Amino acid sequence: MFRKIRYRLFLSNLLVLGLVLLGSAFAVRLVFISNLKQQANERLMAIALNTAGSAEMDEGEFEWEMEFSPQLLEEAQQAFQWFDPKGELLEQQGSTRYISTLPLAAEPTVRSQIDEKGLEVITLPIFDKNNRQLIGYLRATQSLEEIDETIAKLDVGLAVGAIVAIVLSSLGSGWLNSQAMQPIEESFNRLKQFTADASHELRSPLMAISTNAEVALTYPEGIRPGDEEKFQAIAMATEQMSQLTEDLLLLACTDRVSSFEFERINLTTLLTDLIKLYKPQAQTKQIELKAEIAIGLWLNGDEAKLIRAFTNLIQNAIQYTPVGGEVEVSSKRLGRELLVTIEDTGIGIDSKHLDRIFDRLWRADRSRSYYEGGSGLGLAITKAIVERHKGTITVTSQPNVGSCFDVRLPTATESKRL
């Protein structure tokens, strides 16, 4: 039980940590890329403005003074183009790899774009310094490859950091979960020990009460006529308390390895004997108890505990099936598992109660109010026994239709001695 809780806590912590890391990494990446691109845009814009400032009209000719070294342009992965007011290309500097193929938008406004080649493009209109007339355009372009490479390195760094953080956090989370669960486990173990001790100590006084009540009922001449019913009530209550005590003791011992004696068991014979045992009880209640048991079903387990588990299921099926109903017990091999199914046409269980029927001391009182139940520990005991055999138990049910319990156990070749 605590192993599952630890596992859930571990996964929950990792999930929360993963979401926090993912959110943080996304925020860092978003801010970093935004600042990186903004800085690149500002640098290109500054160069473009400085270059555009050198252009002027000289005797009706559009002239400029800025000239760039091809080597510097190649290193900076930039290129520049000059256009006349009609958008005709006058000159360009830089490698054709960094020349944009976008058509020039002949508008007297500053434009910043990203073309299909992944180039950043800034287009500046150039005005005459004297009369403020449009005399041409300057288009500056630069490659974003360096930015993309920086982003790729950032992604790798974030991924590696996240993996390292998750690994370290998983180790820390496992240690913290162990520390947090240790006092809870100790408290639970003490409670189980107390339950086992109390159940064991209650056996003697209950036995004494039961014996004395039986003696009094055996020799009724020694008691007043009106007291016989009281002694019968005492005997019945004592029997119920004794059964409850035995159930609590069994539940307290299910997690102890020493309480289970594993050996090779013929499940076919075990189920067949149980069917023969409970057939008279079913006939008395006018219930048809059917069986379809496959032969050659072997597993490793504790025979006494398995008999108790399947007895609980068969007894419940008979108890909660009305007169004239049916109970069917079937078994078969499914690969490396043995499947045992106990299906009845009884009162059924509401779907909202299905997730609680294996809880200790819980019963769906509304759906079973007309039937005399036991201590409410039978299904909890059955589940504990099945899980100690590395198996699973599931249930499907519909009110007034019936219930179906499926028990899956590993075969003898797959089960290990525990």
C-alpha cells in the first residue's frame, strides 16, 4: 500500500517539477529570443540610419558616401541596396546570399520584415535634407543564422539543465518522500500490530463467553424460561465478534511474509471442491450454482488463504442473489495468467460505490439493506490475499442485474516464491 503511495507522490512531484521547469524554460526562452532579435534589429537599424544619412541629391543625381568592405559585410552577414524614388535598383553591396528577393514597397515609411530566406529586412525612405523630398530608398538586410544557432544552443542548454534538474530532484524527492512516509508507516505498523494483538487477546474471553452461553443453552432447566432468549442473543453476538476478531487478525497478518506459506497449488481442484461445498447452500436458497472450471490450472500460493479469498466471493454471490437467481464460477488460462470469474444475478452494486467495495468495514447499505451481511471485511481480506499473490481483482456491477468479480493470478511458471 505504502509503495503505491510513494510511487504516486514521486510521480506527482516529478510532474509538478516538470511543469515548473517547462514554464520557466519557456519564459526564459521567450524573453531571451525577444531581446536577442530586438538587439539585432536595433543594430541593423542604427547602421541603416547612419548609412541613409550620408545620401543626398547632387545636381539631380542620387549619391551616397558610405562604402562597405566586402569582407566586413560577409562577416556581419549583411547587405545593402540603394533604390531611386521609383524603386529601381541603383547599387547593392554584399553577398547575394544576404540580398532579399522581396519586392520593394515604394512607400515613404520605415518597414521591417522577415523574408522567405529568413533574412531581416529594413527599408528606409531617404529624403533630401533641404526640401524634404523623397530621393530614394535604402534597404539593409542581415542573416538570422547566428541568432538561430544561439537559440539552438540555448535549447540544448535548457534541455540538459532540465534533465539534470529532474534527475537530481527525483533523487531528492525519493529521499524526502521516504522521510515523510516513515513516521506514517511506523504509525500504521503499530496500529496493525495493536489490531493483531487485540484480536489475539480477545479470543480467550470471547471463547469463555461462547462456552458458557452454550452450556447454559444445553441445560435450559437451570435457567429461568425468560433468560433463554437472552443467552441465545449472547451466543449469536459472541459468534459475530469472534468472526470479526478472526477477520481483523487475518487482515493484520496479510502483509507479513511469514504468514503466507507458498507452494504449488492445483487451482482446478481448489475451485471444484469449493463448488461442491457450497452447492447445498445454493440449492437451499433455490439458486443455481454453475461451474465451468478449466483443467490443469496451477499456481504458486498459500492454499488456505486462497480458499478464504474465493470462499468470500462465492458466499457473497450466494448471499446477495435472490431466490431463483444464478451464480457462475468459471476459470481459464490467459497467457501467463489464470482468470477466475465469479458472476451472479444478484442485487448488484451502484457504480458510485464500486471504488469503495474493497474498503474495510464498508458496505453499500442502501443496496443491501434487505440482506444480512457480515463484518464488512470479506472483500478487503480477499483483495489483500490476491495482491499478496501478485494478482489483481476487479469488479463490474449493475443494480438489479448482478455483479462480476474477476481475479487474475500468475501461473506457477511466472509466480515467484515470496
